Amino acid sequence: MNNILVFPMVLPIIAGVLLLFFRSNPKVQRWGSILTMVVVFLISLWILEKVMDEGILRLDFGEWAPPFGITFVADAFAMLLVTTSSLVTILCLLYAAFAKDEKREKFFLYPFLLLLIAGVNGAFLTGDLFNLFVCFEVMLLASYVLMTLGGEKKQLTEGIKYILINILSSWFFLLGIAYLYGTLGTLNMAHLSQRIAEVGQPPLLTTISILFLIVFSLKAGLVLYFWLPGSYEALPTAISALFAALLTKVGVYALFRSFTLLFYHEPSITHTIIGVMAMITMIGGSIGAIAYKDVRKIVAYNVIIAIGFILVGLASNNVESIQGSIYYLVHDILVKGLLFLMVGTVIYLTGKTRFDQVSGLITNYPLFGWIFLITLLSLGGIPPFSGFAGKLLIGKGALVAGEYVMVAVAFLSSLFVLYSLLRIFLNMFWGETSILKKNQIYLSKGMLASCLILAMLTIGLGLGMSVVSPYVAEAANVLTNPNLYIEGALNND
Amino acid sequence: METIITLLIGVLVSVATYLLLSKNVIRVVLGSAILSHAIHLLLITMGGLKKGGVPILGGKVETYVDALPQALILTAIVISFAVTAFFLVLMYRTYQSVGTDNLHEMRGTNDE
């Protein structure tokens, strides 16, 4: 029994419920939630180490032996993502604590953020398909509230679209679960994998797999991303950073899990479709990223491009490309959080949302300007920063798989990322300053600190590749050998 | 029995689709509610509508009902209840602040 596995999900829920009672005391809310996430981060780091030592860990709830009960299964891939998302959450909470948005804090901003994290961590850890659905819903319900918290007109109308599209995708998810249960009679993921392997994935199961592809694509923003830019644009900074860092990544995680563990027998159908979808996503995202002058739109489209890029790794489907995707996933969680924090801060400082309305910010806020430069270089995949390793490995893996068009599209899209962000940088940060020293809004040290820490993390991740690589290698090893996962998740002794 | 229920599910889904595509917000909420009912029915049908005993060991019956789909539906009903309640409140709040219940008049913002 590894009861500790439940903590990354349960601690935020308990803390969230407790914080409900401290409505009038924002200090307790702020620091209580940060403290909780620090504890969750340390616990998940500890579990990650344990997984590296002892292999896959499992927790059977209520001692119900799998495949009959609900299980939590922690492999290196899941734990890597839990650890990274807890880390980025700490920093976003830190930012929120210093941004002091009291209107929202009064209406339970922090409890809902914690519930969101509970859903995200649960989705990473669970070993049961229906439980995955439940964790998705926990996460989504919290995100509905966060989406509309504050009640601005734009948030409300965008919130309706966001909720409706997610109700539909949850419906498809249940549909897929119903069909899968009807055909295979189990919902434990390892057990499903075993049974699918036994029957060799006939066309019926491939069709069901496409149903799951649609569901997770909607969550991840793969091709079906039309809801994403509008809704991310309407959010306040810290929340939008958390959404950009985590929500789509949960969809990506689910895609990786289901198409490496469950439906991996017909790659000529499923993985080809994923490849085409990834390319469409990258092209669409690139067009969006250069089409707008509104910085929030530009960064939202950058999220979409990154999703396409990560999925290139899954479509190529070999060890190297999957390693690359894992690197890139970890990198993207950190750096997308950073990017959204930076852009939100720019809007907070200037009050303007279009990049041609402001210039010379680097004169007023030098350190802030340099952090932005690091962010954009890291996103573009320039060597010393963390984006490079992932891009290199995904590119290499895709070349080995012979996907030349995909590689070309992927690297062209990186250029678009670089161009779209460089445009913001050159216009907003360089040139003659448009803000007089006396009108300058004070940038609080806490807000700057969370950006700075994230920037240092992206440098650290880039330089310290050798520290991370054993974890990534182990994660990719489990993903490419489903038997390891099945062994860990079903073995009863 | 399964066939009839499946047909019923089809009817429910088409009704829900019609409602979801309309402009009135109340109809959209009702559409999403009906859609979730349809999927709950589908879940229980996929488990098989067998006539069997309560799945408790030591009973006198020979066949047992599969209990899992029912547990799944119970969870799904609770979730869809929460989502529908939230959705309804959100629609009302939006109606209050935007001043219309017509989705076409709510759409888009004038940017760029």
C-alpha cells in the first residue's frame, strides 16, 4: 500500500475546503494555499524519487484488488507532470498573492484554484478510465467557476461557450466509456490494455479510439481549439497562466496515455490521424499568432502551436520522439505559465492590450524586460534554454520515423513562435519609452519574483538536462512498453 | 428491450441536438440536460438490461445484475446535476448583465 499517492489530490481538496472558512481573511487564504502547494510539491518530488527506485507504485482504494476497484497508478510520466504542475501552481499562487485581486479573493479564488489542481493531479495519477472522467469533471467544474469569477461581461459570454463545449466533450467521453465497457467489460486502464492486446484492436475498437481522440483533442486544443483564444483572453493574469500551463496539458497527457497504453495496435490509422491533426494545429496556431495585435490573443495561439508540436512526438511514435515530447511537456508547463504571467503583467503595467500602443518598457522595467527576452528565446527553442532539448529530440524522432513533412511544419511553426513574440518584444520593450518615470506603476517585488523564478527554472532545465534525463528516459520507457505499466498496475502480491 | 431503449436514446439525442442549436439560452441549458440523460441511459444499456438478482453473494438467485454501470451512472448523474445547476445560474447572470437571452446577440466582441 502506498497511501502517500493520494496526497497530491486530497491535500488541495482538504485545504480548499478549510480555506472556505477564512473568507474575510485574505492573508490566510493566500499563504495557506501556497503552503499547501509547497507540501504537495515536496510530496510529489518524494514519490517521483520512490518511483525511480522501486518502479511503478499503486494504491488500491478500499483494498479492492485491481481490476475491480479504483486505483491510483504512479509511473514516472505521471509523477513528472504532477511535480511540474505543482511547482508552477506555487508560482502562480505567489503571483496572485501579490497581485491582490481582492474582489476575486473574497469570492473564493484560492479554494477553487486548489480544487482545480486536485482535479489535474487526480487526472495524472488515476489508473481507471471512469475515474479519469471524474477527475476531468472536478477540474472542469473548478475551471468553470474560475472562468466566470468576477462576472465581467466578456468572461460571462466566453464562459458560456467554454462550458458548452466542455459539456459536449464530457458527453463524448461518457459515450466512449460506455462503448468501451460494452465491448471489453472493464474500465481499468491496464486491464483494458491487456484485453485490447488480446483481441488485437479490431476496427470497432479503432473507431472507439477515434471517439477518445476527439474528446481529448477538445480538452487539449488539438485542431478543436476554437474555444481557446477567446476564453483565455477573458481571464485575469494568474488564472490564465494556470489554465495555459495545466488545462490543455491534461488533455495531452490523456492522449499520450490512451494512444501508448490502450490503442497502439493500429498506428497506421490512429497515429496518422494524430499527425495530420498536429500539423493542422500548428499551421492554424501560427496563422493566429501573427494575425493579431492583441498580445493576449498572440500568446493564446502560442499555446495551440505548442500542443501541435508535442503531438508530433506522439504521432512519430518511437522512443526518441516520445522522450522529446515529455521534455517539451515539462518545459511547456513551466514556460507557458511564465509567458502568461509576463503578458498579464505588461497589461497590468500599461493598461494597453495591443503591442503597437506601448514602447520602451525595458527602460522602465529593465529586469522585467530581460525576463521577457528569456521567455521568448526559451519558447523558440534556442539552445541554453529548456525548449531546445525537447525540440531536438522530437525532430530527431520524427526524422527516424520518416515524417519529413511533419518535421518541416514543426520547425517552421517554431519560427512563427519566435517571430510573433519577437514582434511583441521589439514593439513593447524596445524603442523610446512611452511611460514617464513619474507615471510609472510600481511593479511589486513578489510579482516579479514569481516570473524570475520561472525564468531561472527554464534556464536551469535547459542547462541541467542531465539531471532530468533519467526521469524522462524512465517515463518514455514505460510509455513505449505497455507491459511495464500493466505489470505495475495489475500485479497482485 | 435493449433495442427500444437504444431507439429512445436516439430520440433524446436528436431532441437535445435541436435544442442545443437554438438561440435561446434556456433551450440550450435544457438541451445539455437532455443530452446527459441520453448518455446515462446509454451507459446502463451498454451494461446489459438483464433480469437478475441483487449482486450480493449468498443470495438464492443464479444470475446477478452487473452493478458497475449503475455506479457509473450514479456518479455521472451527480456530475451532470452540478454542471447543469452551474450552467443555469451562469445563464441567468449573463442575462442580467448583458440584457438578452439570445445567444446571437451575445456573440463576439469588437476588437481589431
